[in-house]
Amino acid sequence: MNLRDTGFCNNSGGAPMRAAWTGLASTLIGSVAFGHHSAIIFDRDSLIAFEGTVTGFDWTNPHVYIHVETSDAAGDPVEWEIETDATVVLTRSGWTRESFRPGDRVAIRANPDTNRNRRHALLISIANEAGEVLTPRAYLSGDSGASEATERASEVFGMWEGVRSTFLAYLRSFSHAALTPVGEAARADFDLRRDGPEARCIPFSSPRNVMGSLYMHELRQAGETVLIRNEYLHSERVVYMDGRDHPEDFERTVQGHSIGWWEGDVLVVDTIGFADNRSAYGNGVPSGSQKHVVERYQLGPDGRRLTVGIMVEDPEYLAEPFTGSVERRYAPDLGFLEFECDPESSRRFTLQ
């Protein structure tokens, strides 16, 4: 790792604060490496570390922001905007909207913006004057979540938490998916700050909303339909299970039109009719009118894991169908937390 001395360190915070930094960089940087727009906006190979005074703490979605004033190399005051995860992620990691107040002295470790003209960084850890450390994803211990499930599901329905290692493997694999020339050109031209749907509080569509490992996922039976919900922006899909086909004419929407059926104990969900999306897969590859997604939900033999097999066809942008799978852990105790997207907060990471 390249630990660049930025000249913004101010060691007046005292020994407890400095001690809180020790040994955190190597363990915490890996915890935020994937599943976040930061992979494009932030320099993951560089680290800034400084002490300063909180001037603002914005408890907003899709991201929380901490404003910290410190001194530059010349001793002049400068303010950094420190970006971190959504309120639901921080809440499960022990944060509250009262965690920081203006005037608090803090120690920051963060990955800087790739645009070095911006005093903007992605949080790795923050310590207060007592030496207490908060991190964005503390509840994600190890491979899955806060702990392995003690309860067991008897069917695919229920509340499910992401198993990070399987999501990361899927994302790595998809990054090598064969694209059409149109798909290649679109990905090369993509600028998250200019084009990202997140800047307009647009929720993810399938398969990306299945991929949100930081957010809870629920499957619920409701008469002759199945509801599939994701905590991120409270996206919800209705899957028609009454034997109907996709209609001939329909309005394309973010979530598309889903029908489903059972193959033994496997729930199959077939979705078409997605609205155009400039970055449907989180890497600048769009989706269009021909996108077709099939998901297969199967409960593991121990009742603690749900495997979701995913097939994506999108002939305008993908040169061939892509297949992969992820796992989720049974977590009926976690439930959904409120996620209200603030348009102003959503637009902030698009600023140049």
C-alpha cells in the first residue's frame, strides 16, 4: 500500500486518539473495497490520516457525510468532506445520528478522492478523543454478517443478509463479462459523477438489487404473488405466480415485469421489460429494452443459506449471456431499517 503523507496531520488530539489508529489501515481498507461507487471515485491505494474538528454531521441516505476542519501544510484551515455508507449500514455498526456533533475532535483515516483538487475522501475509520473507534461496516465480521444464523429457514421465504465473499466473486467475474462493441463504448464513456443513476435516487434493478450485500433482502409470499424487497431505497418487485406469461404490451419500469414458478423446491423468477439504465450493473455497462434476467432461489440443506443463481441476457450490451450465483444468510432477527433517499445527498458525490 502507498501511504501518502498529505501534510494534513495534526497531532494535538492526544495519545488515546493516536493509539486508536494503530493497526487499523490494513484490516479496514479491505472491508470497503467493493460494492460501492467508491471503486471509481476514490483512490483505494492511498490513505490520508489527520486530526480535526467536526463542523457538520449529515445523517442522510444514500450516504452519510462528516465535515472535518483541519490545517493544511501551511497551517491554514481547510475542510474535508468525509463520505461513508448509508444510515442503515452505520446503524448496524453501532452509529447513531448523535454519534458526532460540531466541535468534536476526531481522528480520520480515509481514501482520498481521485480528483486531488477536492478535499473529499471515503471513510475507513474515525476515532473520538476518548480513543473510541467507529468503522462503517463493523457488523460485517468475517464472511457473512454479525454472526452465523442460529435459526433455520424451512423455505426460501424470509429475511436474508448478504454473504460478502460470494458477492465479491460475482462482481469480479462480471467485470470480465464479454461486451458488445456498443457495451464497450458505453462503459468507456461512463462517468459516475455525471451518469450514475444513484445521483437521482433511482433504485437498483435485477440483478444488481440482488447483489446489495450490505442491505437486507426479503422474499414474502402474498397470495398468488411473491414480493421481493431490498432494503436499498426500499425497492420492491411483484412476481406473478399464477401461470401467466409476460404481456405483449407493457410499460418498461426500473424493476421490470416478473413472473415465477416452482421447479421442485427452487423458486424461478423470470423478468423482462426493464427501463433503460445507464449503469445497470454498477460498472458503467447499460441495459436496454432486450434485457432478460432469470433468478433461481434455492434453500441450502442446513436451512441457513439461500443460493441465488442469476442468468442475464442483454444482447445490445452483453456479447453473450452471463451466469453466476451469490449466497445470502438467514437473518430473521435483523429486519428492515428505514431508508429514505435524500436527493441532495444523492447528488453530492456527483459534484466535480
